[in-house]
Amino acid sequence: MGSEPPERIDVISRDEAGTLAGLFAKRVGRSGDDVAYCEHVDGRWKEQTWREMAERVACLRGALARCGLRPGDRAAVLLPNGTDWVAFDLAALANGLITVPLYANDSPENAAFILADSGARLCLIDSAARWSTIAPLVEANGALKHVWVRDGLDRVTVLPRGRSRLSALRDALAQSEPDRSELRCAPHDIATIIYTSGTTGRPKGVMLTHAAILWNSEASTRLIPPLVSDVYLSLLPLAHAFERTLGYYLPMMAGSRVVYARSVERLREDLKTIRPTVLVAVPRLYERIYEAVRRETDASQVTRRLVELAARLGWELNEFRHGRGTPPGLFARMMLWPLLDRFVARPVLAAFGGRVRIAMSGGAALQAKVAQFLVGLGLPIVEGYGLTEAGPVVASRAIEGSLPGSAGRPLHGLEVKLGAQSELIVRSPSTMKGYWQNEQATAETLSADGWLRTGDIAQIRNGSVFITGRLKEIIVLSTGEHVPPNAIEAAIQNDPLFEQLCVVGDQRPCVTAILVLDPEAWLRLARDLAVDPADLDGPVAQEAILSRLSAQTRSLPEFWQVRAILATITPWTIEDGSLTPTLKVKRRVIEARFEKQIDELYRRIAQQRQSVVPRRRA
């Protein structure tokens, strides 16, 4: 992937940048001939310098201007990660437009809703096939005047009326001249409208300014200063605020290189080829890596025990170095660990490329067992907490002095406090301007003096933030007890048998759970139980699964305990509407899909309770 430049820091401040487009211009001027991006094109890895990217941005600026788009107009982008996404975003920002990102793996219905709600006048889309799925849903959208198809129109099957707004990107570029004029944006202009994932309803458009995103990026650099020599592996969708700030604008601020992974399926190959120094990912990626390591080591009992010993001893040493817990014995520290590190831990970490210095995890809480296992083997995981409305980072745990279970300390200059029901409330220069065309939701979330209600239940201890649940997701039992489903789910998922789950029980007498089992783990358990793997509802299987689940939750309060389960091995996906594009479970969708089965669970629970109530004598 090319020679490595010397380690140095070259951060462009937000004051110097002014705007996101200004940040890019400053970086081009400072590092023009350095490699900025790398992606896999036509069977090979292709590098692009900052100056080469600037030429592409100028061409796109000219094409956008020729369409008649003016500052403040919305320009949507529906592309997979890559330099086309980045160049379009920078061109739109430079012309004073507002970028509206759409997830490439989202449903056509959601994409059509966002296009209509944002009033996007232009959309850059990757393929004719994708356009054909969205086109029937946007015909009534009068705002959308132009659709650019990056890969050409050869396979378009659904045409817009009059064919006036559909064209190939290459034709739009060929018909215009590069535009290198002055930037047409200001620090407090809206830079982007990012739509929330919509786990509990319709997504809302979060308005973030240039200044807000720059402040959040710069504040994040104070936690772990980025290096010019850093190589970021981009895997999360650029439509996600976490990836966009920490995996796109922050590397630009630092002059670091970004390499775009080909896919999750080819991630292991890409890690070995790219050898990144920085990973930015959601917990599910690290969980998949953990599961893959466990599967591979299960083939040999000796290997499995060695890896488990290395992870456990490595974690104990990590805790001791951070002033927590007692140190392992002298033999373990001086003799055993060096051998395990060299011959066990390092070979496992080689799957990451062997030089990761920061592995960021955000978007949701990382399971404790996964964090301890990977950190124990030497992967420097940095967990954080944030939300799109906050720009997005609120708090993070630095590698040194991290506190397990916490989301870390707030960014420097960001204020936090607890409101009613222990809701975390934050204020900073990176807070959103509001929700797009939704004054009611804005007023409910953002106070006049800039305090943002996060909707998350939290504790603040010794300056660290601990997230304990979501207000909107709190289950209120018919007994009046309040139950946080996230806490129960996090405990259950410490057992690798449980792949996905959704705890339910609102206005019911107790808690139940819908479970998606890991197919391989379930086959092993079914074999041990001598039951048919297809018989998930049988009494033996049900008792064994519930017993495994209860083993993970026995330390939780009595009224949090799961009393009945519905198990399946059919995974929930983005495509079937069960998950958001960021892989969060849509509770309302799951509850609606399994409504009849849930009712049946509670009917059985009621019958069981009635059967144990002693009858009165006549």
C-alpha cells in the first residue's frame, strides 16, 4: 500500500478551515501530492492524491452549477463508500448546497421518503438497477429535478415522466466546465441533513452546520491525536454520522490516508493487504471478528485453551496497568505472558494487519466479553458514545485510563448533566441546529439555550458517562415496574448462543424475549440434548435455551428476568425491515411481526400461574 511517511501531527484547526470545503482546500494546499485515498477499482488498488481529488471536485462543482442548483438546495447521494461519495459531498458543500446522505443498503421506501422529506433537487445514485427500485416511489416528488446515475443508463427499466431528470454522471460532467471559483459556504450554514435510523418511527432530518462538524472533529483529535502516517480503513457507511466525522473529515483534518474496504465479506483480505492503523466500526464488526476467532480455535482444544488463556491474562495485565485489580503472579507476568503474546496473541492480531493502534467502536455498546477478549489479545479498542444530533461524538474512552462499562469522558468543551428520569442532556458547539422542517420535534429535543435531550438514561460518576438505557424503549410492566431492555439484552448476549434478540413486555405481567440463535452453536447444543435441531419449540429445547439465558441474567433484579422465549435461527436483516442500516433492531417491527406468538407466550404464562394457584375448598 505504498511507503509509510514519518510519524508526525499536522492537524488543521477548525478556525483555520472555516468550513468543511475550506478544510479540504487547506489540506490540498498543504499536502497536495500526498496520497489521500485508496480504493479497489477494476481489480487493483488505486491511490489518489489530494490534488487529484481537487480536480474531481472542481468538475463536479461545474456540473452541479450547470443544473441550476443554488446555495441552500439539497443534493442527495446514494452511493457505496468511495471517492465518488467524497468528491460529490465536497463539491456540493463548496457550492453552498446541503448534502443529504442515503444508506446504500436501505429500503427503496426509506430512500424515497428521505428524498421527498428533504426536498432534494438532485440525487447521485450508483446504478440503474437501484434507480429502478426507487423510481416508482418518487414520481410524485416534484422537488427532485435531476438524477445522476454513476454507472450509466444501460439497464434502466423505469424511466421518469418526460425523461427530463435522468442522466448518466459522465454526460453531466462532459457537458460542464470545472468550477474553481470561491467557496460559496459559511461556517454557520447547514452543511448536511442526516436522517436518523428510525428505530421507533419515521426518521428525522438532523441539520448540522459546517462549524458544528468541524468542532466535533477537532475535539475528537484531542483524545488520541491522529498522525499523518495513519491509515484509516473505511467500512461503515459514509451516510452514518460516526463514519463521516471520524472516518472522513477527521482524517482530512489530520492529513491521514483513507482506504475503502471492498466489503464485509472480504474484510479479512483487505485488513491483511491494507494493514490499517485506525479502524472505525460499530460493535457488530468486532463481535463478528470475535466469533470468527472462537470458531477457528474451536477446531483444536489445545489452541482454544491457549487463546482463552492469552486473552484472560492479557486482560488482567491491562487492568493492572490501568490501576484496577491485583497483578497476575510474577511467573505469569515475566515468563508466561511473553510467550503467549508472541506465539498466540500476535498471530491472532495479524488478521487485523498487525499494526492497528486505534480500534474505535461506536454506535452502540460493545459486549463486555468481546471487549475483554480482544483487548486482552492486544487490540487497542476505544469505545465512545454519541448521537447524530450531537454532531455526533459526545464522550469517548481514551486507551489510557479507560473505565470498563463507561462511555468515557465528555469531549473537552462539551457539557453534560442529568435531567428528569436520569436522561442525559448535553450542550456543545457541535449540537444540531434542529430537525429539518419539524419544529415540534426540535422544541421537544433542543432547548432555547442549546441543551440537547439525548433520550438516553445515564449515570455520571467521577466525570465518566455510563449509559444504562433508552427512555423510549423502557418497558413498563403491568405491575408498574420499569425495565430497561438494553441492559437485559446486553447480559444475554454474553452467551454466543444468542445472535440477535428483542426483549418485550410492555404492559404485560413479566418480561419475555424473541431470540435468534447462532446456527452452529444451536446445532452443537441440540446434539448434546439429543433433540431435533428443527424442534426449537419442544420442551427440552425450550428449557435448555431458557436455562442458558437465565445463567446470564441471574444477577439482574427479579422482575427483569425473562420468563418465556420464542426462538428461531432465521436472522433479522436490513432487507426484511428488521434492522436499521446501522444494524440496530427495530423493536416495533419485531413486536408487530411476532405479535401472535408473543400473545401465545403470555397466554401460556397465565395458564401456568393459574395452575399453581390453590383452589378454595367448597
